[in-house]
Amino acid sequence: MIKIDVEIELLDRSSVAYSSIRDDVRSFIIDPFLKLNLIESLISNPTIIIEFSDVIDFIASKIIGRCSSFNNNNNNNNNLFNFERIEKLKNDIKLLKIYDHFGRCQQDKLDNNNTGHRDLLSFDIHPYKLNREDSVDEDIDNPEESSPYQLTILPNYQYSTLWENLIYDGNIKPKLLQYLSTILKFSTSNIDQNIISHNKIILLNGPPGTGKTSLCKALAQKISIGRQHNDGNVTLIEINSHSLFSKWFSESGKLVMKVFEKIKELAEDTDSLVVVLIDEVESLTAARKAAISGGEPSDSIRVVNAFLTQLDRLKYLPNVLILTTSNLVGAVDIAFIDRVDIKQFIGPPTIQARWDIIKSCLVELERKNLIANVNPTDEQVKYQISLVKEIAHLSDGFSGRSLRKIPFIAFSNNNTVSLHFIVSKNCSLHYFRVMNLDCQQQK
């Protein structure tokens, strides 16, 4: 079977039970309509995001076709009744996100017209609502110190488009997601960690700007969507590594204890899930190396030892996951590396990833009517496409973060764009030329 994930983003006003939404979407939308047409779409694009109003229009066209071909009034009435049920869902559903995470439809060369191939698809349906609250910094007594952590209730509106816009070659994202799902399965199954060891820690390492922190947040968001049927909250607690080392050395140990006490407090609700994100973990663990060599006060080594001890204790809490990042994995203490289950390198985007990133930027500009949405067969447009491909080649070595800044910089330098953003083919062509020039200047 090929697992297809279907995420259903609900409107804030929806009050229908998730189980009811799940059953209706499966019975009245996926099985009779989408399942018949999905394979071809998933082969060309393993991620499909569609507004629910477009789903209704698509189904309406199919039902009208069926009704006109049926002579049996019972069939007509049944189709119309089902469509009424579907239309009612527009009061609850905003959009559908459909994922073939490992691109199996393409790899296995499935045929949309083959009934047997369609039966290979297995749908996991996840209704969810986005939390509209902003992240909250923990209050501290000393106004001169930074907050040691930040709390975010998931799934959160801030991360609603993050997963789709993190572009990497290969299966980095789905493999990490599968690892986290396995951890949760082992935890809920009460696997004895003395027999099968897992610390529930992953480390993403690589140069700055490659999306490591964003990927951690996106993974936490995906996990939270899959758990929306549970009663407990999913909370992301983002630890500020630098703030744990107070300039008042005696306070550092207290800050570490305060953070881990909060994690344990959140984890007391066994229905909840706590995802801990420790960014730039090398700033914590490198201190022990420096302390041993005499380059740091002894208080630093006590803080790091306390940090590692608390990490060890978290492994026995079944509803706690730990995601970490590092720009300098060589600077990370070996004692921490030994505790990591999965270490994944996140490097600069390859040529294909750079092309996909640039395309996603242009699609967004077109969608917001800031550049022309033009006919791809037009000769002038073909030249524009060649310029974009040249940008993908010129940007070798750029991080994803730097690459996503180029359209903004080019737009600000594009003198042909008026204050009212009047869009035309010539305007777009000039914009692509400026974008190309900006890319060369940044090399």
C-alpha cells in the first residue's frame, strides 16, 4: 500500500467533531471522486494544496456529468444528496493538503486508469485547526537577561506554509518525519528502552541559512497535525542556548533547571506532546570543552553537565521529543553526540532545489499580482524561463535563505515597476533581468 496523507485545514468557526469531518471527507470526497483522479496529479507533484471551494467546483462538474448520463432517478437523487453533504462542508473546511511524501506514485509508475493501482492508495486523514496565538517568551526576573525559552502551541498559524516551502533534494523531510512518527509509536507502545535504546533526539547540522531551525519547526507542526484527534496540546518549547549562560554565573544552573522543570510540567499531561527545540546546540556543549582546557569558568562545565543530565532524564518521558541544530557539528561535545539518535546534514541547495526555490518565489509573486502571469508558450516568456534557469546556475553555493532574498532585492531594484505594481510582460522580463544581475553581483 502507498500511504497518502490528507491534511484538512478547518475554518476557525468550525464546530463539527474531527471524526465527523474525517468520515465525511473519506465517504463523500476521497473515495467517490479524488481517488479516481489523484494518481496523475501526484506523479507530477507529490504535494497538492487545493482550496476547498475548488474541490466543490471539481466535484460539481463530475456529478453533473454523472447525472446527465444516468436514467435512473434514484442514482440522480443519490448524487445530488451527496453533493448537498459536500457543500455543507464548505462551512467547516478551508483547504486540503495531499502528500505522497516519498513520491511512490511516480517511483512505482502507477497508472490513474488502472483500478488495481488506485486500490493501492491508503489515505490517512487529519483534520486540524490552526492555533492563532503568537509564541510567548518566558518572563524572567532580571530585565537585563534574555528569556531562556519560548512557548508555541501547535499547530500554529505561523508555520502553516513552512513544510511546503522547505525544499531539499531526496527524501530528507519524509525520512525525518517517519523517524519522529516511529518514536511516538515506540513511546505509546511502552517499548523498554533498556532493550531497544532511543533517546528521542535528532541533530540537524550544516552551514547557516540552510533551514535547519525552520525544518525542526515544520516537523513539529506536522507531528501536531497528526495528533489533533488527541485531547492533549502539542507545545513547542524553543530553548535559547545563549541565554542559559547568564553573565551572573551562579544563575546559569538555575536557568537550566527552570527550563527543564517547565518541560516536565508540560509533560505531566500524558495526552500532551512536548517538542523541545534547542537551536545552535554547540554554544551549550562547546563550553565544556573550553572549561576542561581552562578557557571557561568552572561554572560553565557545571551548567553543561546539568544540561546533559536533564536530557538523560527526559528520555524516560514518553511524550517528549528533542530536536536540535548546529552550524558547527565539530564543536559539539562528543558526550552530546553520543546521545543523538539521528544526525542529518542539511547542506546548501543543489541545482534542482535552487530551481524549485526560485519557482516557488515566482509563483508567489504571480499569485499576488506583482509580476505578470503570462503564457508559458510565448517566445518572450521562454526567454524569461531561460533567465530563471541561469539564476539557478549562478546561485551555486547560495543558502536557501540567501536565495529567497534575491526576488525581493531584484523587485526593489526594478525601476520599471510603478508604485501601483502595474503588471505587464515587459515589466516581468525586466524584473528577471534585474534578478539575474543581482544574483551575479552577490557571487
